[in-house]
Amino acid sequence: MARSRLRRRPSLSRVLSRAAAFVILLFLVAPLVVLIGSSFSATASVSFPPSGFSLRWYEYVFTSAQWRDSFLASGLLVLLVVPTVATLAALGGYAVVRGTFPGRGAVSAFLLSPLLIPEVMIGLGLLSSLQPLGIRGTVASMWIAHSLVCLPFAMRSVIIAVSGTDPRVELAAASLGASRVRVFLTVSLPMMAPGIVSGAVLATVVSLGEVAVSAFVSGPTTTTIPLRIFSAVQYQLDPSAAAASTILIVLSATAMVLLDRFSKVRIA
């Protein structure tokens, strides 16, 4: 009886691992709690815990022309960037894994290189490239910049998805007379769909949070939400930035829940 009780007691390593997990979770969640709590402040300054409860800053975000334009700019970029990145990642990831052409490793390294280059350097390079073309500060420049930054994240997701599929299924379809295009559309594409969708979600999150590269190529009409928040925090620290950040958190969490609920793709 005593031995059974001793066996039921959690070991020291398990207790320490649970405590470490709790500390890490607290470290990740605490800033969000402070941010969300500050957005309901009744005063004109960011404080936690707030001195009073008020929705005035949410009302300000929804009624302000500047915040509204920034939300529209970020939404437009997501609608442009995500399909572009998903398409390029699907084609590039499949070619890198299944292809047998010379220089396949170099192509893979080139497509994933934005992960290794500091974003400040990427922004500076885009600035020097887009300025002579006369498109700096336009939607096209932001589209190019965000697609470049988001592509490696989606590529990694697709590469992992394609690597986990069985190539013999594609060979079986080809042996039955299907063309390469038909094999890709009817066999390969459905098998790597989870990786494409996961990459699209990653691209959405990265695009909504991009600041460094956007600061180099944005303009007065293409100021995204992260840039607007950065400007608000830098020059006028008020809870409107916290309210806008909370709205982005809710939208991202809602997208994750809907994706997990109504699709077969598991984000985590």
C-alpha cells in the first residue's frame, strides 16, 4: 500500500517541468493581459490596472479616419499578399522537394534567404530598388515587400508538407495515364493542402505584424496598423494603440479558431 502511494506521487522532474511550463506560459500571457487591460482605461494615459473601465478608445479607433485607413490598408495587403505567397510557396515548395533539376539546393536557399537577412537590410534594398521605379509608397511596393518577407515562412510549411507525402501515390496516378498537370492538381495539391493553408495563416500573421520593412517602402496612403501603432506609441502614448492591438489579437484568434473548427488543418 505504501509503495503504491509512493508511485502515485509525481516525480521531482515532472514537478519542475510543470513549473517551468507555467512560468513560460505566464511570461507569454502577461504582456497580453497588460495590453488588453490598458485598452479599457478611462484616462488618456496607458496604465495597468486601469483606473476605470471605458470603451472610449475602441470608439476612437473605429471612428478615427486615420485608424480606419490603416485597417483598410492592412486588410487590402492581406488580400493581396496571402494568395500570392500561397501560390508561390506551393509551386516553389513542390519544385524544391520533388524536382530533379540542377541547382535545386541553390534555388531553395534563395527562396528561404529572407529568413537569414535582417529585415532592415531587406527594407533598405527594396527602398533603393523601388525608388527609381516611382512606386515607393504605393500599394504595389507594400505588396512586393510583404510578399518577399512572408514567402519563406509559407515555403517552409509547404516543404514540410510535401516531404511528408508519399511520392508513390503520384507515380501511381501517372502510371494510369494522368498528365503531370493533372497529377499535380488532383493528387499532389490536395496532399499538400494542409501545408499551404498553414503557410497562408503564417503569411497573414507576419503581414499584419510587419514593421521594419514596411517603414522603408510605405507612404501616407499605405500606413498599416503596425506602423500606426508604432507611431502612436512613439509620439503620443495613449490607450488607442492598445485598443487597436487588442482588435488585431481578437481577429487573429478568431481566424485560428474558425480554421481549426471548420477545416481539417491543425495549426497546433
